[in-house]
Amino acid sequence: MKTLLSLFDYSGAWSAPYAANGWNVHQWDIKLSEFMDVNSIDSVETALDLFENVDGIIAAPPCTHFTNSGAQYWKIKDEDGRTWEMLELVNQVARLADLFTPTDPDFIAEGGSFFWAVENPVGRMAKLMDWDNPFYFHPFEFAGYTNPTADELAKLDAIRAKNGIGVTEEETDLVKELNAYTKKTGLWGDFNRDLEKKPVEAVKCSPQGSFTQRYGGDSVKTKEQRSNTPEGFAWAFYNANH
């Protein structure tokens, strides 16, 4: 049985295809348990005791202090330390990836593999980490994996015709469920980038575009609604990295 370490994965959406296909998934998020603080994995011994061996790591660390949409607050967050607290979480992911990356030449020669990926919206995380070569995607590019019916596609056409004006909450929920929206997101790490696309034309749910603009406010619930991994992307990533 292969093992996946899924960090900051409160919803379980990104790791769901792995769990559905028999992987041993460690869904690790402090929102699930106070003991699941990624910073509590503070030594090699602790990591190996908790997970023994890991074949892949996926991580979607909090983006609030990195995303371009909050750029006006960056200076304040830098000064009060919030930026660096969040950056330490990303550094911890990188340390765990380094720990579990195989180095045994025989394992590698026999085709053994390991992958790791960090997800974040467009922002400054990669610059602060000095990471380059991002893999960017929009949810609609993989919306076909949600297997929309002919009736659902017809409903999307009707919503699309509104061009973001007067879209109802029920219609917005359908667009979200079928992943037919834009939200430019980046992946960094060492993983197979050959993800097969199954696009469905994106639908505007608001004048600004994505359904995410309809979830105003700073509540935990709305942040989770905006940040949940789209199902279609999760399956495309699994198909390329298992």
C-alpha cells in the first residue's frame, strides 16, 4: 500500500482520489486535530515514527498572507510577523519533501518514484521561497472530470449567457460543483506535470468572473469555500501522479 501525506487538507478534496484507490492517506490539518500541526513534526524521528514511509506529499498551505488579492496588507503582515509564520509552514513542507525523497540508487533504478507538490493561488509565496517554474492551471481546464450530464451542460450554457449578471446562488453552486470557473492557481515541487485536460468553457458567476467573488467576508467558512481543491483537478493530478 502506498502512502500519501496530505498537508493542510481539511476538506480531503485533493487527496480523495488517492483514498478512493487504496492509498494510505494521512490527511494532516490542524483544523482536524490540534495534534496535526505541521510544525509539531519537529524532527526526523518524529516524521518517521508518524508516517514510516511516504510515496508522495501534497500541500495546500494557507494563502491569505501570500495572495495578490491581499497585496495592500503585505507590508503590515510583514511587520507584525504573520508573513513569516505562514512562510515557516511552507518551509516545513519543503523539509518533509527533502526527508522523504528517495536516494537509494537501486530503488530509483527499479523505477521507484516520489512526488511532492505545493499549491497556492497567484501571489508572492514562490518569490519568498525563491521557487521558479510554476505549473499554472484554472479549474475549468479539468472540469470534464466531474462528468457533467447533458442537462447540466445545458444549464451551464444558460448561466454563461447571463455573462455574470443576475446569476443565482443555485446557479453559482452548480458552476462550483462542476468546476466550470476560473481561478489561476500555481503548483510548485517535483511531480509529473503532464496532466490531461478535459476543459469545460468557464462560466462567469459575477461581473468579476469567478464564483469566488460571491463569497465575501473573512469568515472561516467563506475562506474554505474559496480554497477547496476542485474535484476535476484532483483527479487529473492523481492520474498523472500515482
